[in-house]
Amino acid sequence: MAGGAGPQQSLKIADADAIAKVDGVEALSPVVGGSAQLVAGNQNWQTRIQGVMPEYQQIQNWQVAAGGFFTEQDERSARNVAVLGQTVAQSLFNDQAAAVGQQLRIRNIPFVVVGVLASKGTSFGGDQDDTVLVPFQTAQVRLFGATALNQVVVQATSADQMTLMTTEITQVLRNRHKLAGAQPNDFTIRNNNDLLQTVEGVTQTMTLLLGGVAAVSLVVGCIGIMNIMLVSVTERTREIGIRMAIGARGADILAQFLVEAVVLASLGGIIGIIIGVAVAYGAQQIFGWAIVVPLWSMLIAFGFAAMVGIFFGIYPARKASQLDPIDALLYQ
């Protein structure tokens, strides 16, 4: 998908018609819109209104949760029908099913709700569900009276054609806007490949950052476990001496302190997993993020905690097992 928009809204409907003829364009919809106050009964809501073609549903992959999307006939007749996002439907009617068939006023013009979109959640800090879609002709003639377009959204026949199609659209628009070779574009073109690369870059940076924080926390935790076990060995020196005096071998003492270190680290791992899962699902409820916590990740975390206990518990355990029984019994 590609979208073009100019800083002075340089795009016209004729530009959209020219873009539709570019090879690789499967679907296209011009978009015109703006912010407006909605009124339904004694409820009101400020949101963005977008005038789009019926193909917009396919291009943006909008699913309808209740009712339906407006049709080509609605577009040609410039009917006053609207499709609401989940946020708008809940704010005005408290229920998506109850919203269908109801009347609301946009800029004091009556519209009938024909459908409610399925939720898409937030994206780049914005609520995608806080929107209202109306037929393009209706928005252009009755709501905004605009001749310029906010943007043109395009769907390519395949991802492989995205780069070539973007180049051709750029050339078409430059020719139509009579831009010479050195003149900058009076429009911008974005495609999903660029957005995906940006998101992947941000994700990799965040992963490295969180990995660094986790590594530092792990080192601190490992040192803490080793220090706790060393203190435990020192405080229980007489106990170790008594056990050795009644027949305990060095291997028995080693196993005892090693098991204690593993149990200590494993309990910490379990508590960390519980807190991590709780925070993840809490964020899902608060921010509406899609959260998946696979079982294998929890098992790996638990296994890693146990390994830390073994690795950093060996030194204190060996120190305890190598104590001289006489010195240990005389230790005060």
C-alpha cells in the first residue's frame, strides 16, 4: 500500500485517476477528511471523519464487527451513511450492535450508521478505532467541500511490485504537477515496506537495550547469590564441622550447599516469571497491546535461573566442602 499527501494538499481527484492506471495497482481510494463533532441523542464526541471509497475497506483490511460497509451505490448517490470505529460506537451508543441503524449528526448533518468496524487498537500512539468512515462523495460535497485530497491509498497486486510501483507513481505525479528535474516533490509517498523497516529497526534497538539491562541485572543477581551463599557458609561453619564429625563427606556438604543455591535461584526465577507475566497482561488491559507469553519462554527463563544457581553456587559449596572438621568445630 502507498499513500501520497502534499504539505499544501496538492493532490487532486485527477491525480488519483492517473495513479489508478499505474501497473501493479490492485485497489485505490482517495481520502478526504478532517475533524468534526458528532452528536447522537444527548451524547457528543469529537473525532476524525474520513471520506473514502468502498475499496478502502479492502486496502486497509478493516473487518466489520456489526452491520456492513457502505456500497458503491452509496458512494455514487452520496448517501449520508457512516461506519463507526469501536471507540466512537462505544462513546456514543455504549454498544456496537445498538449503534447500527441509529442516527447521528456530523457537522449538524444527519447520518445513518450502517456498520461498526472491528477493533484495531493503537498504532504509533494513535487510536485507530477513533474514526468515522463515510462515502467519499458525501464527505467531499456535504461535509468538507474540498477539491484537494488528504491522501490517496493504494494496494499493490504483490509486495514484489511495491518498489517499482512507487517509482512509477512518483513519476506520474511529478509529470502531472509539472515539476522540473531539480524541483522537490510537492507530495510524499510512503509504503508499508518502509514502515516495516522502521518498526524492525526500532524493535531491534529496543531488544538490544532491554537485553543490556537484563544482562546487568543478571550479573548483579549472580554476584548476590554467590555472596549470600558465602555468608551462609561462614555463619554455618560449626554446623558443617559437626556434620563432618559424625560422618558427612565433602561431597555431601557440596551437594547440600549447591542444592540450596539452585533452590534460591529457582525461586527468584519463578517470582520473576510471575511478575513478568502479570506486567505483560496488565499492559494488555491498559494499553490494548497484543501480548503473547509462550510457555517455552517461561521454561527457558526457569532453566536459566537454575543454571545460574549451579554455576555461582559451586564456589561457596566447594569452600564449605573443603573445610577442616577440627577448625570448623573450633570456629566461634
